[in-house]
Amino acid sequence: MYILIINLQINIIFYLTFVTISTIIISEDNKGGEAMRINMVGWNWKHPDDFKIVRTNGVHGMQLILVRTKALIRMGEETYKVGKNTAFVIESCFPHELYADGEEYADDWIRFDMEDGDKEFLDELGLDYNVPIQLDSDIVSELIRLCEEVFGSDKEEKDETICSLMRAIFLQIKSCYDPKQKVGKTHYDIELDSLRQQIYDSPATDWTIPLLADRLSLSVPHFQRLYKQRYGISCTKDILTSRMELAKQLLINTDKTVSEIAEDCGFSDYAHFSRVFAKYACVSPAKFRKDKQ
């Protein structure tokens, strides 16, 4: 009985916290028009003690991972030994690796896309991407559980509910974020982040290394070195990754022909696109689409 009372008190506190946050969010103007859009979500996914996953090219779209056990997490070229309730907000296609640390591994996760207003919202929170953020409660995990429940439903105002949940999640993460641990960005870091966002927003653009280096008034070798240091991947490979990950999403989520997708991804030659995609994904575009259906 005592345990039930405690659990009930926790649920009531959580509910009141969530309703308060959501009410504030919903009452604000929607700067971005459409809301954050969840592509995939998982809650309390468990894996054996030898679990590992290596994402050399990251995943397409933003990603939130909440590690619920001890783990070793590699972000770019940095490795972190983390404990329970550690959150990572990961940029699109950022290289990362997840490893169990001598015990069962479990996490919650969300893959999502953002509109302009959502980017402004996250920027205002001042959170760093691709670094560990230690949380002090299970509230974020509970919010992700609700996201999974709503995402799999056919309820009215589903998108609005998910938007409120997502913003509540990031507000809660912000409340646990220690600005003393934040490493200030340099001028080049800010400029690089802006360039990388443009690359992923417009994969079809004919991006060249000399063009990008010139935008920062850097030599090509210096630019390439800074880019690799910041993102753990060369700029040339990152441009290719942005195009191939977009191609994957279009093959899975649209009825466009492979030729149309090739053009959307910046390839004028269908045959060349097919060769590059097959090398990247280890299967042809047509087989990739068939396997995902």
C-alpha cells in the first residue's frame, strides 16, 4: 500500500508538471507553422550486455537518445562513459556509436524533423548537441513513453499533442542542463554549424569544398581539418551522406521513381546515382525500397 501511494504521488506530480508546461507552450505563438514531426520513437528498448551499434554516418534527421543504463557512447571522436538517465540530442547524420557497459543496455529514443520555429526554440534553450546531459528524474522517459503512445494512435489533434510533448521534453532537459559544463563555440564552430545545416537542408546543391572554404575565408586544407575535427567526418563524405540519407528516406516514404529521387539528391545521371547508392547502402535503390516495404 505504501508503494502504491508513493507511485500515485509521483504520477500526480508528473501529470501536474506536464500539464503546466504544455499549457504554457500551447499558449505561445507557433513561430514555425508546422510542429516537430516524429519519424520513429522507441521506449524502454532493451539489449543484451554485449550490445553495440555503430552508425558511421549517423541517421537522417535529428535524434534524441535517453540512455537508461550504464553505457559507453561515442560521439564523433569523443567517447563518454555514462550512467542512467543521460540524454543526447544528436544532429542529423552525426557519427555515433552505442555500447553496453558490462550489463544489459536500455534506452528511449526519438527521431524527428524540425521546422524553422523549432530550430529557434532549441537555439533559445542553448543546449549543446552530441554531448551527454545528465538528467535528475524519469520525467523525460515518461514523456517519451507518452510520445510513443500518441504516435501509434489515431487520436484527433495527434500532431499538436506530439508538439507539446516534444517541447515539454526539451524544456525538462534544459532544466537539468548545467551551463558550467558547456564549452563555448568559436566563431568557426558557429559558421561550420550554419554551413552543415545548409548542406543537409539542400542536398541537391552542387556543394564543393573550395566554395565552402571560401565562405569562411579559409584555405581548403584548413577548412577540411576544422570540419573533420568538429563532426568526426570529412566534408566530402558528409555531403555524400546527406544525399544518400535523403535518398533512403525518399525511397521509403514516397512513390517517386528512382530517377526522380536521383535528381532530388543532386545527381543528373541515374546510372551514377545507382552506383553510388549501391556502394553506400550495399544494395541497389530498387532492392533497398523493396526490402523496406
